[in-house]
Amino acid sequence: MPSSLRVLLDQHQTPDRRFLLFVLVVTVALRIAWIASVPVEPVSDYRWYLDRAISLASGDGYVASDGSPTAYFPVGYPAFLALIFLVCGSSVFAAKLANVLLSAGTIAMLYSLAQGLITERRGPTRIRRLAAILLAFFPSQILYVSLLSDSILFQFLLYLGLLSLAVPSWWRNMAGGLVFGLATLTRPYAFFVPLLAAAFLWAGQPGQRRLGNLALVYLVLLLVVTPWTLRNARVFGGFVPVSNNGGINLLIGNGTGANGQYRENALPPGEGRLLGEYEKGRLAARLAAQSILGDPMRFVRLVPQKVLRMYADDAQAIRWNLKGMSGRASNGRYGFWDYAAMAVVQAYYGLVLLAFVACLISSYSAKRFRERIHPLGLSLVLYFTVVAIVFFGDPRFHFPLVPVFCLYAAQMLFSRSCGDDQAFSETTSA
């Protein structure tokens, strides 16, 4: 191990606050350098988020391009952008700077959360420090800051919410409910994440106390989400908890022609052409249910493809950046340096993912799985994978899990390089 890295990992030579400050400065510097040097304009869904945010900031409401009310995509990220635009004007660069700060915040959240997830006979600080370094230099995490995507906001809210619930108390439970309410408005499947926290972060608590804590979390979460649900009921005349795209996404992953990944025009030709987005979503959900129930084995056969589409590729951020660089590579044609950059991104991701998998395998083969692997991180990976299996696989769905991969990879890499025997705790004590 390089001596400079040893100094950074050693809490006696580099105090905790100094290390965290160093990593956050490096994180911010790398990401600002990227957005300052590479001009990327929002395209596709990212342009949709931008336009909806401008409508919200201008007081026109959450409306589609034709001025009609929408809830096709969750409102969380456009509303977040709208708050930025109210302060800074409709500045894409300001939105990218917000991504930089959120990305740095995620590293700080991971660093704090990991302290309760790791127990190591010879110093847990080294593992979480190595995890923070891996995340700070993670190529796709850097590349995403130039995209107006909900991924970075959702990732930040996810780890902030988990950190809030790490040690249950009435005010932390309320904070966790608030954060997960905002996360649910950003990506609806965040709704069930507090259940994982209750199962694994609060495992040492009596059952009745855990239920009380969880009830408070969900009370606040519902208070955050319900006003938007009521707005949708008023606008669409039906029950739309967060967004209207759930049925479409279900059909994309399970309808006729499904191949495990996102595809355009999931509805059959002519179907739903004259319907609004609410009615079209309900039609898509019915068609998807018919497809799944009509051929359950086809659903099963699609599972490996969905999982592969979710985890195999980490270079998607480069392709979206290229599409936003004056239309470069919009036709899918890339140059030598484009492919070289993709190879670097993919190699970094592949090594971290390989170390993550090796950590799982070595811990299981050593018959110390629950001692070495904290179930919270693994449960997040499994839960997000199930979501992809139900709908469809896409590389952006593994983006929020990268900090977990880095944490387990650090466990494996550190034990390999230093010969120490680190262990993940089974639970986090209150």
C-alpha cells in the first residue's frame, strides 16, 4: 500500500476531521473541474426535468409541455431544481453545482453511517476511510454531476435517511420520516426502505419499541407525501400516490417484446393514443398484469436479463454526457477516446464490484457471513434488485448502491492488502 494512502487511513497520523475535510475537498474539486471543463446540455428525460422545474419556478405548476397538469415523473427532483432556480434563476450550471454538493454530502453520510456498520478488532476507521476514497474517485459518480438526473439527489436522500434512523429517537425518527418522504417523492420505491432500517438497524430494540419508532417514521413520511397524492386525485380523478409512470414501466419490463431493459413505445400500436397519462398508465398496468399472469415463466426467464441490464454497465453516464455535448454521439457512433473513457469507467466499476462480490463469497465460505456482512447494506442491494426484476433493468438503478459496493470492497481490499481481520457487525446498537 502506498505510504501516502497509509497516512490517510491512519487516524493517528491523520485525525478524523482532517481526513474528512481532505476527501470532501477532493470530491468537490474533481466534480467542479468536470462540470467546468465539459459543457453538457440536458437532453431526453433530463431536459424534461429542466422544463418542469422552470414551470414550477415560474408559478405555472407541474405541467407538461402543452400546459396540462402532469405527474408522469415523480415531482421530487423537478421541485428540487425549482427551488434552486428561485434563488439562482434558471441556471443549469447552478443545478450541476447542487449535484456536486449532494455528491459530497453522500460521502459524508456514508462515512458517518459506516461507523455503526463496521466492527473491526484493529480499527474500523481504515475501512470507512478507504470506502470514502473509493467513492470520491468513482468515475461514474463524478460524471453524473453534469447530468440533471434525479440519481444524485435520491442517493443523498437515501443515505441521509438511513443515517437519521441509525440511532432511534423521536426527533431522529421524525427527521428520517421527512427525508424518506422526500425520497419517495423522488423515487417511489424509497417508501419501503424504512422497513429495512427497522429490521436491521434496530434489531436490538424490543419489538414494541421498534413498531412505535416505525409508526412515527411513516406518520411523518405520509404527511410529506399525502398533499401531493391529494393534488393528483384532484387533477386526475384517481389514486396516484406519486407518479403516473408505474404502469408504463411495468409494461416496459414485462409486455410484448420486453427484453429486460428500457424501451420506447411499450404500448401496442394504436393503444392509448387518445388517452391522458393517468388513463394510459392504468391501461399499461392492465396489459402488463395480463402478460405476467398469462405467461409466468416468461417473467421468470426475463429475470437474468433484468439483473444483467442493471449491474453489467456503468458507462451509461459517459454516453448521456456525449449526447448532451452539442449532440455528439447522438447516433451511437463514438470515437477512440470515447471508448477509452468508457473502458476506464467500466474497469473501475468492475474492480469495485468484483471486490464486493469477493467479500460476500469469502465471508460466506468462512461461515461468518452475518458476523462480517452487515445485513442492511446487503438488504438494500437485494431490495433494489427486486424492484428492477419487477419492472426493468437499467444502469441508473444501481447508482444509489455504489456507496454500499465501496464499503464492502474496502472491507475486502483492506483485509487483503494489510492482512487484518475486519468484521462487519450484525446489528447497530441503539
